[in-house]
Amino acid sequence: MEIAQCYYNPDNCGQSFDYAPGFTSTCDEQNDVCTQATYELTHLCADADQNDGGPQIPQGQLRACEAECDGYGNECTPKLLNDVCYYGGTCNTSPSSCACVYSNEYCPEPGTITNETCYYGTKDCAADGCTLLTENMTGYEVCDPVEGPINTTEPIQLGYIIISPNGLTNLTIGDNLTFSASCYDTSNFSMTCPELNWTSSNLTVASIDLGAPHALTVGITGITAEHGEIVSNIVDITVSQGEEGFDILIILCEPSTITAGEVSICTAELNSSGVISDVTNSTNFTSSGGNMSWNNFTATLAGNYTINGSYDSLNSSFEITVTHGNAFYLTVACSPQTLNAGETTTCAATATDSYNNSWDATTGTAFSTQEGAGGGWSANVYTSQNTGTWTVTGVYDLINGTTTIVINSVSPPPQPPSPPNYPIDGSVTLGCDYNDPPCGEGYVCINNACVPVEKPIEEQPVINETTNETANATIEQQPIEEIAKANLTIYKNVLDSEGVDINDNYVFVVTLSDGQSWIVSEDSPASFLVDPGVITIIEASDPNYELINYTPASITLLSNGTGSITIFNRKIAEKPQQTPPTIAQALSAYAPICLSILVLLLLLLLAMLEQRRRSRKQKVK
């Protein structure tokens, strides 16, 4: 019998095609037995595409199983899920996998600014990654979705620069002086100075670094500061020899800022009464840290170091800054690491170079989650979607770091306790309280009465003619295999008969078209987890309140999204009760009628007496 199926044991894995050729047993008459054979099964990845050029079994039957890919045809194509572009897909044809393996790249909506980078252009996922263009936002105000970084207001233009010395400009050799700069715009208003380039017109007289001249030899030099074509005023400093017979040792190291592992070379000059000579070979160099090999300094630990030079009885020093090297590995951490679907977690990245110097690399790191996790990123903040344990990846200077987060499902709303032993008639029962109702499954406690959930569904809400009878919530499914529910919250707002907002915490029953029902008041909104589709919301009618409207009348939610609808009700004004009249009020009201009746009765009585008298008189005659 030939074996050709997807779920053959012991493999029993629907993503691989299990095949073994058939064997026909024959009779071995000499030994009086039937011949036997052992199946030699092969397991090959097989997807549902029967026209991708994949292998066939000898009889020509195409294999078609449940693998995502099998290494044949057009598969593992780029796809865009939320803000991540998955590209460069290849098929892992191991029978235990049979799945696509992708590279991924952050691909947000055009006009998004992340880590000072503007993303603009057409959002798509191509074979080489996200098609969006990127540009740094430095110096720009707005990230336009089409044009990229732009300024919507006229930028402030530098008008002129004024520099002034912080001390006397008459220096002696070896002295230092600092300068201050004030900047003004083209309208003569003070502004923050941009980066300035300081210069000395005669570097043999005085060098200058960041507005701090250092006197070297006798002479005069002019100090200026400039930015682009804007040049400041000139301040002259005069350097004199000072006391006769002076000797000054000057230590210089280039470059003054190095990366961990690099070398800075130091030199020493002797200014002897204005005569400059190189004494590097005769100077003893030492450092406050790192490694000093004669006049060569290097350090692997980032920080500031002091280079000391000694020549005869003279001493001098120089400051060197060592910065960290390129990232060697990346550590990613997210807090909280365990959260409920729909909640957010904030991730951070720490980079470390090959010399174990570490620094915060969160700003320059692009974060993403593995395929299937859903949700979305805003810089380093992730909003979760699908439950499970997911890998978070950070990429910084082409170095990857990972961590895991655990997403739990949201607990459903609590259900009422089991019913009591006494009957519930659906309208009134004893001991029913909203905070601790004895009502059982299928009942809710409304105004001290256990009411069956089914009863309000049949009743139509009392509404104004200008409003809709129900409110709708449309839930859109995201373009991924998993279908996540959305969270719909219903709020209540009650007005009195005059239209003034009140809060009497009166309880109403709301029912969804998918059968869910719960109670809602101004202090206790009702939350529902709903599947994608159109959900209709109905509020049960109440003799004491009339329905005004649903606001909004319709909303659209994404899968795993959140939204809310507020139901407005107005309390019906109570009719004034009639007070029964007093005896005196009754007599006063009916006195004329009663008097008329008494007069008529008196006249009738007189007539009867007169008739009777006449009858007697006739008999006497």
C-alpha cells in the first residue's frame, strides 16, 4: 500500500507531505510465507499551491498540505503588518518548520516622526524593505507626509555676532583667556547663538579652542567668531614676554578626543624667554588613567583623562576625552514584561562596545515584535494586541538585541452569583441589592428587583422621534490570520426633566445583538469584548426615563481597538398628586346646589300637603 498524505504518524504534522512507495507482497512458496518490506518515509514541506513546480509522487499526484511555504513558486513575498515591513523572505524547508523567515523594518504612516527621523512618501513593503523615505528633522518643524521635513514659519536668521573678552586682553606667555559671544537676529532681537567657529589671526601668538585663547609667543593676534558668512567683531590680544628668564612647558595632544582603543600623540614645547623649542623626546609623560607609552596615549574605558608632562623642573598638563566605540552587542528590556492585551509596555536599549563601555541607545534603536503579535509601536512604546509570549527585537547600528514579553487575555466581566432557592418571578423579589444581588444566571438586579436578561430584549426603547432607535458599533478585522476582539464601553448620562445633568446612579439594562447583556449607570459603565462585525446596542425601556439619543450613533473599531458610546436619558416629570378636599371645602363648593335641592324638596312637600288637605275637604262635603 502506498502512503501519500499530510498527517501520517509518527510525523502527524500537517505541514509536511509524508510519502512512501507502495509494496506488493508475494507468496514465498518455498518457505510458505508472504514477502515483507519496511516503509521508508520521506517528509517534505508542502503548501496548498499545486502549480508551484514542486515535486510529485510517482503516480503524478500533486502533494498539497498546510505549510506556509515549501521552497517552490512565488512565496514568502513581502508583507506589511501594522507598522512593520517583513521582506527578504526565505523558506525554512525543515519539516518541523516549513515557514517563511523574514527580515523586518519599521514602516509607519507617512508623516510620522520617530527618534528625530521623518518618514514620508508612499508606504509599502517591497523586496528590499519599506518604501518610505527618511530624513532627519534637525532644523525642521513639520514632517509632511509627501514632502518630508519642512518649516511652516520663516526661520530665524542670524544677523550679527558680538564677542567680548572675560578679562584683560594683555597677556603674558602661558596665560589663558575666555571669550563670550552674543548673537542677534536680523531684527536686532537677541537669539541663541548657533555653533560658532573661533579663530586666531596669528596662531603662533595664541591658539584658540571654543573661545579660549592660549598665549604662546610675544605678539598681537585678532580673535573672531563666525557662523557661515557672519563674522563677529575683532578683539585684539597682546602677548608679552613677562618676566625676564622665564621658562614655560606646553603639552599638546592630537587628537584631543579619541574613540576607545584609538591613540592620541602628545608633544612638549619649551618657551624659554620667548624662544620655542621641541622637548618632546626629553619629556616624561604620564596619564591619570588608560595607557601611556612614551608620548602615545590610549584608553579602552570611556571618560576624561589628564596627560601630565615633566621636563627638568617644569610641569604641564593636557585634557583628553575618550568616547565609547561602535556597538558590539545590544541589550533590550521592556517594562512591564507581562501585561494584558491592549495595554502598553515601554522598552529600552543599552549598547555595549567591544571594550565593555555601555550607553543608553534607546533613542537610536528601532523596535519591532515578531510576526503574529499584532499591536503597534510609537517610538519605544508598544501597544499589545494578541495573547502569547512574543519576541521584541531592537536594531541599533545594525546590531540586534531581543527580549520577550508575555501578553495575557483580558478577563471577561464578572457574572452574577448562582440563583437562590426561592422562586424569582422576573419582576420583584426579596433582598435584591445592586452591590450584592442574589439573582442567578440570566438575571440582573435593577432597582431592588431581579429582572431576567431576556425580558428587556423584547422591549423597545422609548426614544424621541429625531433619534435612532439603536446605536451601532462596526468592528473591522485587521489583515492578519488572528481575529482579535475589540473592547466596547457603554457610558450613561442622565438628565432631569428640565434637562439638567444629574447623577442618581439609576441602573439601566443594555443588550447587544450578539446576546451579551449587562447593567449600566453613570457610576458603573458596561464593557464588552466583541467580535468583528456590526453590533447593535439596545437599551430596555423604563417607565421613569425616556431615551434621548446615543452619542455617537455609530462607531467603527479596529480589532483589539477600543471605543465607547454614551446613552443619554431624561427623567420623566412626576404628575402632581391631588389632595382630597376638607369637609368645609366640600360644603362650600356644593352649598348652592344643596340649597336648590332643599328648596325643591320643600316645595314638593308643600304641594303634597295641599293635595292631601283638598282630598279631606271633599270627603267632608
